[in-house]
Amino acid sequence: MTIPTSSIDQVIPEGAMASPDTTPAKAKRRKFRFITNAKAATGLIMMGIYLLFAVIGPWIAPYDPNARSKELVQGPSGAHWLGTTHLGQDVLSQLLVGTRGVMVVGLTAGIAATIISVIVGVTAGYLGGGWDDVLSALSNVFLVIPALPLIIIITSTFENAGSLVVAITIGVTAWAWGARVLRAQTLSLRRRDYVEAARASGEKTWRVIFFEILPNLTAIIASGFVGTVIFAVTTEITLAFIGIGGISNWNWGEILFWAQSQQALSQGAWWWFVPAGLAIAFLGTALSLINFGIDEFVSPRLRSAGKTKIKTASGHTVRMRVGFTPVLDNSAAPHTHARPLPINLNGATPVVKKETAS
């Protein structure tokens, strides 16, 4: 059966099947698409500021965070931008110096837990058999290990336990849940057609895992990393807040500990605890924005969700309307003008009827 040329022209308008733009500028924009995402860019900028303060914080602190003065529980002023504590210590200096310990614990624990979860989860899901049984049993054991009491025991045993020891302890005990999620996703991916084709073509196991499996797990790995970093930061702050010493010289939790023990809220000394609380909240916001940006970069559905204007291949902009589903009209006679589709309030799909030539 032959199809008239006019019908093909109506179904596939001119420019709709144009070849993709492979110019260097277009390829460069596609390469940096993740950075151009508003959520990801905002999160990266915020994380960059935190990392910058973690590096140069002790150098730019206006005072020694342990230095005492006669200005007791004073509000923000030109001499002390964030006020002072009950001992006359500068709150801004404590906040800047404490940023390093928080970032070291969070990032180190996140990296350690992510590496272990990827190795255990992907290996168990892809290889299966005895490997799956052993690694799944290992994950189940670490799932029931209480991380916080273990960290308290370690910090109490070792008098000079620093931030790095706490970070490694959190990373070693916080990987099991991420490994279980990655195992389940790998079990679903290993039977996909492209993975079977890679194995049939003689690809080695490590190449199949690195180039076929892991790219499809990017969003889950990033989500696990972000969750572990937030958990590590809150754990360190919790330990300092409840008075477990030996973690680091200064961190945001220690600021909150002294503010709570000296009744800063009842004294109206909001500058003592509000900056540390905002620092914790903004750090969690930055990590969440980065996670949202990675999700939208990996998933095209999330990338285009909520958009009311879509640019077609021919360069025209189409405004999408709720409740309308476009249906092609492949009538013999070409249309010279567009007619509005009938509106059905019940949500039915509008269909353009064929017109027969008289």
C-alpha cells in the first residue's frame, strides 16, 4: 500500500526530521547542562562557600574562638559581628573555625559510605549466587548496628579521637542501607537488553558494570551520598550537643551546647544559637539542591516537568495546555489554517475529524 506524498508531508512537517545540531557550541552547552540547572548551580555555589570557609575559616576569624573578654553576652556590634558568649568569646570566630570540622566529618563519611555501598550493592546484584548471599548477609548485619552508640563508645575509649575517626566510623556503619537499594536496582538492570548485548559482545564484567550499570545508578548514588553527609553532620553536631568531647576543638554543635547550657534563649541571646542553626539548615539545603539537580540531569522526565513551553525541532515554540492531547490529522487536503479543538470538560482527548473532499 502506497502512501501519498501529501499525507507524509502533513504527518511529518518540514523541519521536524532535521538532523541534530552537532555544532561545537551546542555540544559545549550539552556538556555543561548540569551546571546550567538553577537548582544544581545554587547548591554548588552554597557548597563552594562552605568549603571555602572550611579552608580559610581559621585564618580569617577575627578572634581566637577560645579568647575571653569583658564583653559578656553582648549583641552584634562593630567589634563582634555575631555577638559574644557568656565568657566574652566571639561567636563569629567560633562559627568560622567550627566549619572545618563539620565539613571534614560530613564529606569523609559520605565518600567512605558511598564507596562501600557501591562496591557491595552492585557486586551482589550483578554477580548473584554465592556473592549475593554473602554480601546481603553482611549488609543485614551492618543494618542493625547502632551507629550513634558505637561512635559514643569509640570517642569515650580514645581520648584524642578527632574528626577523622568519627567520620570513618560513621562511613563504615552507614553504608548498608545504600547497598541494599543499589542491589535491588542492579538486579533490575542486569537483565536489560543493552546489558545482555554488552555481555553477548564479549565485554568484560568490570566494563559492563562501569559503563552500562553505574551510569544508570547515578541518581541513587548521589542521593545516598547526600543522605550520608547530612546524617554524618547531624551525628557530629548531636554528639557535641549532648557533651561528648574529644570530637573536634570547635564545631556548630559545641556552640549550640554552650548556648543551651547557659540558657541563651531565656536571656534573649538569639545571636548565640541562631547563626549555628542557620548554618546547619543552609548546608542541608545546598546538598538537597545538588541532589535535585542531579535527578533532573539524569531523568529527562524530571528535566521537562512543569514546563509550559517546549521548543520543537523546527525552532517553533509550542505552549502546552492542561487537558489537551494533540492528535495528527492526516487528511488528504492540506490545512491552510488551524482550527480550535473542541473542549471536553470531562477530560476526554480531543480528536480532529477527517474532512472528505467534495
